[in-house]
Amino acid sequence: MTTTAATLLEKAQKLLAQAEDTGIERAEAAAFADKAATYLAAYGVKSLTSKEAREMDDVLVNLSNPWGREKAELIVGVATAMRCEAYKLSSRGQVRVRLFGIDADVERAQMMADTLLKQLGEVIPKRGEAEGERGTARAHRLRVIGEFTEAALEMVTVAERVAVGENSKALRAVLAKHKDAVDAAFTKAHPKDSKKLGREDTSKRQRRAEKSPVAGTALVPVWQPVAREDAEKGSTVTVKSKDGSRVTGALVGWGPKVVRVRDEEGKLVSVTAKDLAGVYRSTQE
């Protein structure tokens, strides 16, 4: 039975609500968000291939201080990964983010960003929790925010790349058409911003899409499925389970019944064939 876009969105909404529960462990909340990202990515693909007419959405998100600029970087990263035009606007201390794109993409970007902002609020050390002088405490909080943002953007980007990678041949022309439509609509709606952001220069757009908005850190690159016969022992792969979990490490072995990888901590991880959703590798290693 084919899963409908509405069903994917409903599942994502339920998981995001669970991810926002402050009564559970942070690792559990992160797992709920990760699974929701998978459903939102699949919803995005469904929307791309749907015959239903889509409209452009143009949304301004107002952000509160403290950490307004850092929150903006998180939202911009999430929305960019989800194929939106997204950029920060600052004026007189007020930080805003513009989200522009196909309505389904803007909708799912806002959903994920809202949950991640709530999770971020929980992980930032409160007053008195960061030791040392004021400057040291601020540096510590910024480091925590940066680490959270990097992990969150990696989570979202991997989910998007995997969803597209699993349908890459069929989606190639659709994605190109989608990009052209968003580009044209954005340039018409905001010509000054379009020129300022270099949207007429596709090489600039590509470079921006390949970089994280956080201190220029590269995001996870394009991931492509690996066939068992093409897999090489010792190569770095990401193994995805059907429950949404993933592990990245050196491939130890891949037989008919199980895939084994050694993760970054040296732990041997096994995923059985019945639980295996796919094995992927980076195209930019």
C-alpha cells in the first residue's frame, strides 16, 4: 500500500510532538526528531511528484533574543536543506528569517525548525550551570549551540539526501524544474534580495547549498545507495535501519543475512537483513 502525503505528514507531526516532550531523555527526544525528519523528507518527495497544484509561500519568522542570530542560523540551515530559499534579516536588534518556496517545503521546514528551537532551548545551559567567568560561560553556551545546530543540520540533510537518493533517477528532472520554479518566483518577488544573494549565479547557489550556515562547516554531502556487490571492506558507509536509526563507520562485512560496520568509537555494529533499510556512501569522500 502506498503511503499518502497526508499520512507521512501526520506521522511526522506526532513524532515532533514527542520530540518536544521535556519529560523524556534528550537522546530519546533526538531519536523522535530524527525519525520525523525521515517522514518529512519523504513528504517532500511526495509533494514534488504530486499532480496537485502547489503554491509559493513567503514567510517571515521573527526570532527572540537571546541567541537570535544563532537561532536564525539553525532555521536557515533546516529550510535550505528542505529546498527553500532562506536567509537572515536583521534590523535594529530584531532578527528575522525569510522562508520562500513551495508551500509543502516551507510547511515542513517550519515544523522541523519549531521543534529544534524548542529542543535547543532545553540544551542551552541556564544561568549558573556554565562555570567560570561571564565570557567563559558565554563561550560555553555558544559551543553547545554550535554542536546542537551542526548535529541537527546533519540529521535533516541526511534524511533529505537519502529520500532523494532512493528516487534519484525519477526525481532528477523534477528537482531541476522545482529549482527553476523557486528561483524564478523568488527573483520576481524579491529582486533586490535575489541579486544580493547572487541567485542569478548558479555556481554561487551551489556553493551555498553545499555549506552549513554555521561557521562555514560543510554539511553531510550527497549520499547514494550502495549495492552489496559494489561494497568494499574498510570503506566508510552509513547503514540505515528500518526504524530510522543510522550508524556510520568502516564496513567489516556484508553477507546475505547481516551487515557489520565498526563505528567511530571502534564498536562493532550489526544490522540484520530483515531490519536493513539501506547502505549509503558519500559522493564527496
